[in-house]
Amino acid sequence: MATTGLNKETSDKVSFTTFIITEFALAFKMGMPEAYRYLKQYKGLDYLFKH
């Protein structure tokens, strides 16, 4: 992945977030924007990054 200007930690976080949203969307048969909104609204992403 071309992540010019990003440090390793940020790059890993972006990759992980993209993976989670993609897999969530596939598992629940929804689009990527809808999956992102759902995870954001119900604090799913916050939970993942906190724990």
C-alpha cells in the first residue's frame, strides 16, 4: 500500500480500519459507506481502538 508520509503506526491503523469495515460490510451484506456509518454510530470502531 502506498502510504507516503504516514508513519508505520498510522499506516497499520488505516489498513486495519479498512479491513474491519470491508469485512463487516460483507458479513452483513451492506455497502462500505453504510458499514462505516453503522460502526461509527454504534461506537464499534471506538471500541476496537480502545481495547
